[in-house]
Amino acid sequence: MLFSSIPGLTETKDRLVTAIKNNHLAHALLFHGPEGSANLKMALALATYVNCANPGENDSCGTCSSCQKMAKLVHPDLSFTFPLPGSMIKEEDGDKAKKGDILVPWRDFVINKPYANLQDWIYHNGFEKKQLNISKAAAKQIIQTLSLKSFEGGYKTILVWMPEFLNSSAANALLKVLEEPPEKTLFLMVANQPEQLLTTILSRTQKVLVRAFTDTEIEEHLVAQGLSSPAAAQQIAPLADGNMRDAYRLMDQVVDENTAKFRDWMRICFTLDINKVTQWADQYQLQDKEGQKALLLTGLNILRESLLKRSQLEELMRSSPSDRDFVENFSTKALTENKITDLYKLLNDAHYHLERNASAKILFANLSFNMARVLRRKESV
């Protein structure tokens, strides 16, 4: 992967390239950032650059043999470690199990879903009912790999995805090699929650913060890649809130219709028509989970916009012109600051439970009645 394949984040790219040119690159780097950030792509772009045969001023050439192998994640000096069910890696045959059975789906996963999270990895492989971790056997494989010479004479790179899942035995087994690695070795750890790592691991790595994307970076990326129209990208970016994973998933939803759907839902809640509430819950039970979550995210965004409107901070509002009339009427005629806070909590809690496979029919029915109580509450607007 190339640095140019990552939208924006120029400051992070420049810092990494400068460190390489000045020979100040640490041997162990921790790429950490929020979910949906480019921490994995940034680590792979760095691994590509250090082994590129003809590196440019700011990026790899993308055409040499090394770059082509990196693009397919088949470079012989690049090794991966990632969470797996404990039964998949055994002390005696873990190397065979990992390389023979799991590297093909892993490469497909990383190439096609570089902003994905652990839950996506679980669904990608059907690991739903299994406990994942990075075992001591996996740590031993890393040490064994590093004991071998580089195949192509460049850097040997070990990329550990989700090191938060290193069990204590595995983490302790890596401490010595992290502190004193063989020459021309790179450890690249890619984490979303670095605070969960052992202090001894953190102290042996140089931190690289990969921030969330800006709305502009998401908009421009979706349009430039031909994934979305400018109007739809403008709708998606605020909902994604810097998370490229969410932006990709929201792309598959009819985002332009969600504000209208949320508006109709609020009217049903306010009138407290039980038959319509039940029909609404039945209707949304038939939607796929991402469509259900997209509606909740739209509601959260509208409440945010409503709060900004009531606070007279219109310059910070990000809703599109087509949605602005509804937001302004909703915020001034139906809501108070207390109601916005209560509705936000209800929607946020519903999103949390939906992520954890709550029954959509029960969830939307219960949420509708709870929101009706808030909307119908007598308060001075």
C-alpha cells in the first residue's frame, strides 16, 4: 500500500518519511488511532516505503518488485500476527495452521477492508462464537521468524494487528525481542486501544497517533474514488464522524432518505399512535443492521445540529441545506436542551444494544415509546 492511497493525514505521512530519510525511524512503532482510522494502512505504507527499490520524495514507487509484492501482501519479509481462536494455533503445528489456513482470508480482508474492526474480522471468518487472542504460540512464531535472515536483503517487518489481544504470556515472550531486535527489523503494532497494552510493551515502542479523518477528507475520498456523489458524500461525512469504516458502510444506505425517515418517526412518536409505532418497529425489523444503525446515527446527528441551532452556533452546523429546515423547526418548536440530552442518550444506548445483536423489533418499539415520553413532556421550549 502507498501513502498516496490514504486520504489526507499529510502531517503523519511527512513525519514518517522524514524519520526514514534521517535514519531516525524506531525499530518498534505503535500505530494507534480511533476505530475507522488509517492506522493499519499507514503501517503498511511505511513497510512498503522502507523496502521500495526506487522510493520517491514522499512515497514508494509502486512499480518495483517489492512494491508489487507489498500490494498483494505476499512480500516474503513481511509477517503478520493477529487475533485468532485459540484452537487455530497450537504449539506443535501453529505455523502450518496459520499460514496454510488463515493468511489467504487475512490478505483478502486487509486489501478489501483496510478500515475494518475486529468485529468485521470475526464475521469475515465465521468466528462469532469463538474467543480470540494472540497466543504465546504466535509470539514464538514471531521470534522464530526473526531468527531467519531477510529473504530480499531489506527490512524484516512484523505487523501485529490488535496487540490489545496479546495474552500476558505472549506479551512477556516478546519483551526481549522488542527491546533488542535483530538488525534491520521493524515491529509495527496497530491498535485502537493502546491503553489496554502492558506498560512494558508501551515503553518499548514509539507512538504514532493516526487521527480520525476530517469531514472534508472523507467527502473528497468518496467522490475521488467514484464511490459516492458529492451530495451523498456531504451527507455521509458528518454521520461517519471521522470513521472511514462507517463512511463505507453508510455508502450502501440511502442516506438522503434517512432525515425524512427520522422526521416521520418523530411525528409518530409525538402522536403516540400505538398502531403506527408497532408498524414502524415491524418495518425496521426487516432492514439490515447497517440500515438500522444508519437511521440511529442520522438521529444523533440531527440532535447535535439541533443543539448547535439552539445555542446560536449555526456556523458549526454540518447538515445539508436540504435538511436545514427540518433541523431548525425541530430544534426550536419541539425540543429543549433537556429533551435533546435525553433523546441523545436513548438513541446512543439503542445503537450500543443494536451492535450487540438486540432484537430490532423490540428495540425500536421500546425506543419509540421512550422517545414519545420525552417529546410529549411538558417543558418550556
